[in-house]
Amino acid sequence: MQATKRDFCTKAFIPGEEYRRIVDLMPILCVDLLLQNSRGEYLLAKRSNEPLKDQWWLPGGRVYKGESLEEAAIRKMREELSLEPSLLTMVGYCEYFCKESPFGLATGHHAVAFVFTGLIPEGHISLDGQNSEWAFFQALPANLHIKSSVELWQGLVRT
């Protein structure tokens, strides 16, 4: 009998030492949210943790086992921003490598993130502990390591 996604879905944090070992050995699968308001400005959040601590970045995070990419994007929008998602569309992916990791590992941090875009729904943005503040920007900052995904997204909008 073939297992369904729900048969093995854990949707929980991996214990710290176990997650540390995973980060040390392999890339982490994530989702990032490229969200815009009605004026076309991008929502960015200042990260509270490594990697990219104190840098402006897209809201998002890890995908749990048994969770679809879309489910993860919806969950991250609710958890990190306290917003109910409207239509989210996957537009590409980005891959980034950081010298800093959540555990101070010499191997750094390697993540592959699927990027979802959408409009910010009405509501009050309230951050969880993953980010210290949020703001809207006219353009994405140069230190945002997803240029290829943004170009793909902009190309889709033009067609």
C-alpha cells in the first residue's frame, strides 16, 4: 500500500541537535514569500536569527515533512506575518549559501527556497520572533540573494 502525504506528516520542529546535524550535512528546503502591497511595494522583514541576521529578507522558512510547498507558504504567512493568504503563486526558486548558520557551523548554511508571490491581504501585520521589524520597499535590496527568481517573476508579469 502506498503511503499518502498525511500518513507520515510530522509538521513539527526537529529537535535542536538533530537539526544542527542536518544543517551541517545538507541543504534546507524552504519557501520564501515575495509579497507586494497595492502600490507595488515589496514586503521585507529584518531577520532576528542566522543566517542573514539583521538583514532585510523575504518572509518564509522551512518546509515540514509531509507538507506541500503551498501549505508551507500559507503556514509561513500566518506564522510570521499573522496574515491570511489570498492567492499565492509559485514563481521560481532561489538557492543561497551563507557563511553564517543558525548553529555557528564552519560549513555555513545552504538553502533552496521556492518563491511564492502574491498581494498582501487586508489586515494588520504582526511578526513572530523570526523577524524584528518589517517594511515596504520600492525595490528589492541588492543583498537579497534571489536575483534570478525576481527576474523570472518580473518576466512572468510582463507576458
